[in-house]
Amino acid sequence: MATSSNIIIRMEIQKSKITFGEVAMAIGESGGDIMATDIIHSARDSAIRDITVHIPDHSNSSLLERLRGMDGVKVINVSDRTFLVHLGGKIEVQARMPVKNREDLSHVYTPGVAKVCKAIQQDESKAFSLTIKRNTVAVVSDGTAVLGLGDIGPFGAMPVMEGKAMLFKQFGGVDAFPICLQTKDTEEIIQTIKNMSPAFGGINLEDISSPRCFEIEERLKQELEIPVFHDDQHGTAVVMLAGLLNALKIVDKKLEDIKVVVIGIGAAGVACSKMMLAAGVRNLIAVDRQGAIVAGEEYSNSMWRWLAEHSNPNRATGSLSEVIEGADVFLGLSGPGVLKVEDVKKMARDPIIFAMANPEPEIDPEAAEPYVRVMATGRSDYPNQINNVLCFPGIFRGALECRARTINERMKLAAAEAIASVVGAEELNEQYIIPSVFNEEVVVKVRAAVIKAAIETGVARRVPRDFR
């Protein structure tokens, strides 16, 4: 399940010493697959070619080493298409109107801007209508828990946050800006976000390590009057629940009747557990390295203490292999190889497995397939990808439009139900429980569901025209 990419190798081939066929054979033997070849220059004795090669990332260096060692081959340049799309960053700021003359300048800047400033000074709520605040989200990270990479710091995290900002704009029409903070201090992060909050209509926390992420989010939700959403927790939970709702339709089971086992009790695992409990699951067992989390034990993590008191009603103890017997649903947010085929065989009829560790899930989908009714992962190369892109653009689109003070449980549950509803009864099957991230209905339905729930729970400060 190694990752792979396309690289473009520009090389000069000395025709008297080696043939292109020999070069192609070397590429194939090194694990590469030639996708395209372009002749850049050809002379009597030599040719310069651009060869596009699809290759597993772990084989990349060995391929290049082999090519550089071949007599008659000179590797001129290597371009990775992924790197090329990141050159200069992936987003930019654009003006909404041109400034062509002195009059235009007087309206957008001095002296005309002064009266707008004074109007906002007298009534700060006008910032929502007279500045970018109405449609702008800060994507904030300290780079301590970047998916699949861990603590890579704020500079290393920037490409991820830029990508998130792109997705906000493309899928939800939300202007988002990446902000990576060079501090791991909880208080400094909280205060920095509070200090910059006047410019933003919402805060999307991203890739902040557990358990600090819990305190940061809770404090900001209490101290700010704009939505604060830790996507690694709640975005994952919303999309997971959407998939689970549809999977249960296939196996004809109800939330209140199923037994769920969750392994990987970090930020996402806790949020997914809380979401399922809020949705109606009664028998949920959370498992860590030491075994099932159970009431009566001492846990240093406050979230684990909460789970111990609100889950595992039968006080089951033991390892994953022990508590998974009779389970209807397995939810994994841990690491590869945690779930064994023997464990799957112990589950109830028509087992549902959400193996969401990325890039390698808790169990090889091919190995699990004979024993599983519905399978979902976090990967795009298998059916039923649990992808947060299905969630955060629509949630923030709705929250911003109704100027919600917060994103509460009702809004998140409504978003999950909306995502699930995009997959119609005639389409629903084991390979399709969750809509494509490119399905335009998703944002439309999530936005509407979030606004409706915000109005009903009293956190909306504005009622959009289509809800009046």
C-alpha cells in the first residue's frame, strides 16, 4: 500500500552506447511504469527525452541511481509533478474590483474608507457585512500532528494548510487562509488566535496534537463568538457517521442495537465515539494499547475519563481481540496491522469495518474482503473513502451564512445526515455508502442542514433569505 507518484525524467541518451529500449527495460525492472515519452531534441548521436514515469515513492531513488549509473545515459533533470503544483504556493489573494483611477482609490482606500471604519467602530457587527470577515476562515496549525507525518513543524505544515484553503474555496466558496504558528504552547496558541479573530468569520483548527487540541478548541469555543472547528476531530466524526448511517441501512441494523469497537483514542477517535453516542449508539467500547477503556480505572487524559463514564455499559475488559467478539462495527483510527482476519471472524453477522488509518489502514482491505459486508477506509484508491472534504466546506458555508456563534452537536449531526442523504436508495450498495467529494449536492445539502440546525438551536445571528 505504498504511495506512488509521477515523475518526469529528462535524460540525454547516447545512441551509440545504449538504446531507448534498454532504458525502458531498466525503468520497468526498477518498479517504474512509463506513462509518456517526449523527444525534446534529437541529433545524429544523441537524443534528449522527457520520460514520465509512475513509480512507488520508495523505488524513486533506486531508479534514479540505476539510470545515472548506465553508460550512455545522462540524467539532466527530475521533476515531480506534485512538487510542480506547489511551486510558489497554491493560493493567492485577488481584489474583487479593479482600482483604475483616483476616484476608485478614494472609495476603496483613503479618504472614503474612513467612514466605513467609523461605522464598524460604532457597531462591530457591521464587520460581517463590510469586511472579508463574512466569508473568511483561518486554517490554523502548529504542525505537530500532520496526517501521516507527525510533528513536522509550522514550515513543513504549510503545504497542507494551503491545500485545505484551496478546498474551502473550490468546494464551499469560502475564502480561507493558512496560518502556521511557531509555538507549541497552548496558551500562546489560544491567545494568538483570539488576537487575530477580528479578521475572520470562523476558525478551522488543523493538525494540532492531542491532548492539547482538546483544550485549545474548548477554550476558543468559550472565549470567541465565531465558530471554532477542529476538523481532525469533528470533520472525521461527521463523515464517519454519514458512512455508518448508510452502512447500517445495507445490513438492516439500528444504531441503538449495535455493538461498536473503536481503537485509536486520539482526537479523532474521541470525537467519533462522542458523535456515535450522540447519534444513539448505546454499546460502544473504546480500546487503547492497554485494552478496553472502562469506568473505575484511572486515566490521565480527561477525554478518556469522559469516555470511561459514558461508554462500555457492560464494563467489558481485555484486548481488542477479546472485546471485538460479537461486534457489529469496528472503527479504527490507529495504525496498520492492528486488526487481524481472526478478529474479523469473531464479529457479528454482516460486519462493518471502517479502517481509517492513513496511509495504511488497520487491516488490508483485500484480506478482510471475504469476511466483511461493508468496508471503508481513509484512502482514495478503495471504495468508501471517509474524506473530510465532504464535511468542512459545507459546514462553514452554512455557519458563515447564518453567522453562527458556534458549531454545536446538532449542527454536526445534521451535517452527517445530509451527507448520507446524498446517496439515494437506488444507488446505495456495499461499494457506495458515501458520496464522491466532487458531488456538488454535498455542500448544498450540508449548508442547508447546518443553517436549519443553527436556527433551531438559537446560535444563528442571521437568518438567510431562503430560510425566512
